[in-house]
Amino acid sequence: MAAPEEQELSQAQTEKLLQFQDLTGLESMDQCRRTLEQHNWNIEAAVQDRLNEQEGVPSVFNPPPSRPLQVNTADHRVYSYIVSRPQPRGLLGWSYYLIMLPFRFTYYTLLDIFRFALRFIRPDPRGRVTDPVGDVVSFIHSFEEKYGRSHPVFYQGTYSQALNDAKRELRYLLVYLHGDDHQDTDEFCRNTLCTEEVVNFINTRMLFWACTTSKPEGYRVSQALRENTYPFLAMIMLKDRRMTVVGRLEGLIQPEDLINQLTFIMEANQTYLMSERLEREERNQTQVLRQQQDEAYEASLRADQEKDRKKREEQEQKRQEEEKARQSILAEERRRRTLEEEKERKSECLPPEPAINDPDSVKIVFKLPNDTRVERRFLFGQSLTVIYDFLFSLKETPEKFQIVTNFPRRVLPCLPTEEQPNPPTLKEAGLSRSEVLFVQDLTDD
């Protein structure tokens, strides 16, 4: 029963593999397969990730764990602001500090040794990111349960998605890494991050992404940004076409000081952001101009194609008309030849003309439509069809005609009909020994 399911799954994966290759233009099927496997065969996520790579943008979706986040952290011009913990004051403070110093040193040393040894026994579960969005949403829920809903608007997506949106919108991205066990975390969240002035400042000037380092997504960002202590804030922006860390704030910082430091970082890098906006606007204008040129070219091409199409249609119509005229001429020529052959055949089949002194003969004068006269003798016993065939065999006779007597005027029934299949003889038609008959042209009728 498992084989058909595996075969069906394989067929679906093959279809996605071919579709992904068509959409991205990748030639290597192995690379296409690896990319789709990294995104759990989600073709939309894989295509978006591939497009981001081509643009030099960090991945919008979850990249593989071994892949580094594409953020420039090596810029020597990064502004760094570290708030040191206050020194002990007075004799009592120094006494407490010196007494606790050996215990703190021993505790943190043993803790580091334990963590170091634990890595050889069991790999850190945070090293495998399986649900980055779930990690961020889970942190937001736990943060609101502990500190309330009055806080800067958290970006509800992955770190890579936040980077991508900040780059696309040309905005600053403020990243906050939350250390659950750090002694200054609770005070920073309550008295600095959730204050009204800080909330308004962050919400109106930048995107804000946060996650705890106890979650895989937060731990991965922490490995990329390499913070030294908590609370940790990093300001990221598009600089020299790369998403770059331009400011680092570490330690317990007060609300007013936080706003001042963020303002200083933004003002120091405003020219870079304006330059990126101008450059993007120029690229957009160039793209619009190129698109307009392409549209104009396409319109011109379509007009030329339409002109060629009409020309071809006119030529085809002219050819058809010429062919029709030629066929008409040929048909007329065939009809004329057929008519001549028929006249000749009728002439050959005519009975001989009787003698002048034949008592049974009839002298008939035919007046043709062109006013010419034709005379011939026939026998009383011959059918009217003979008269018709004689006239038909003449070149001067119209193609279609009828024979009419003068007085009284009547049309002679020379051709057979359904009522009279055998036309009458000259005698039966009432003709005398000498007659004048008129040939009436019926061609136009």
C-alpha cells in the first residue's frame, strides 16, 4: 500500500521540480531539488527565496541552518554604544561586591564549562531552525503576557522577511535580542522599551523585529550579529546596496538616552538612505522609460504587423479576384466553345433542305434580332424542333430565343415540355406554304 503513495508523492515532486526550474531558469536539477527540499517542497517559498538571492537580498523564507544571514556586520564605521553596569558605591557597596566576586566568578566559570561540555554530548537544539515564524510569534505572546500590550509594534515574521521589507521600503530596521536570563532584561523591557515615548519613536520611524535567544530563530540572529551582552539592539539599513548594521546598542539604556542614540544613528546615515532612494528612483524612472520604449516598440511592431496583414489580405483578395476573373473568362470560353460545338452538331444533324418544286415543302423567312433575314425550306411533316435546330445552328442567332408568328402573334412550341413532350409538326402548327417568322432574343431574360 505504501508504494502507490510514494509514487504519487514522487510524481508531485517531479511536477514541482520542473515548474520551479521553469520559473527560476536554473539549469541544475540537483540545485533545484535541494532548494525545494530546504523549503519542504513549498514552491512559492522556494521561488521567492531564489529571486531574493538573484537580487542580493536576504532570503524571505527560512534558509538552511548552514547558510549565513546576508547582513554586512564587518563595516568598521558601525556606531557602537555600550552601557556599563554602575560601579559599587561606598564601603558597604564595595564590601558586598568583593565578597560576591569569587562566587560570581566561580558560578559563571562552571556554567561556561558545563555548557561547553554539553555541546559535545548533545548539540544545541537552537541550532536547528524549523519554525522561524512560530518562534517570533511565541516570543511576542510571552512578552505581552509578562509586560503588557503597550510596546513597539513587533514585526510578525522572520528576521529574513523583516530585512527584505526594510530593504524594499528603504526603512531602518531595529533588531532587539531578548536575553531571558539576563539580570537587566526585565528592567529594560518595563522601564525603557515599553515607555510611551520609546514606543511612539520606534513605531513612527522604523521597523522593529525582536525575538528571544532561547528560540532557534533568535539564536540564529544572535550568531549572525554577535552581541556581547544584553539588552542588545542593532540598527540595520540598506547601505551601499547591502543590508548593513550601522549601529549597536548594548547594556541597560534609559529611554531618553535610547531615543538620542537612535536619532544620532539615523542622522549619521541619512545621506546613505537618501542616496539609495534617489538611486532607486532613477532606476525606477529608467525602468519606466525602458518599459515605455518597449511598449512603443511593441505598438510600432503591432502596427507594422497589422499593416503587413492588411497588405497580405489585399494581395490575397486581389489574387482571388484575378483568379475569379480568370476562372470566369475560362468558364465563358468553355461555354462559348460548347455552344459552338453544339451549333455545329445541330447543323450536321439537320435534314436536307427539300427542293423548290416539292409540293410538301414550306418556305419560311426568318427575321433575326439584328434585322438580318434568313430563308429556308422545310417539309410540312417535320417537327417544329427542326426549325429551332436550324436557327440554333446559325452564328447570328442568339443563344436563347423563341420563334414568334406575326399575325396572329403566337409563340411556336418548338421545344419539348412535360405537357407536350413531342412538339407538333409544321402542318399541325398551322403554318402555310410561305411564312415569315420572327426570332425573339431571350438571352437577357
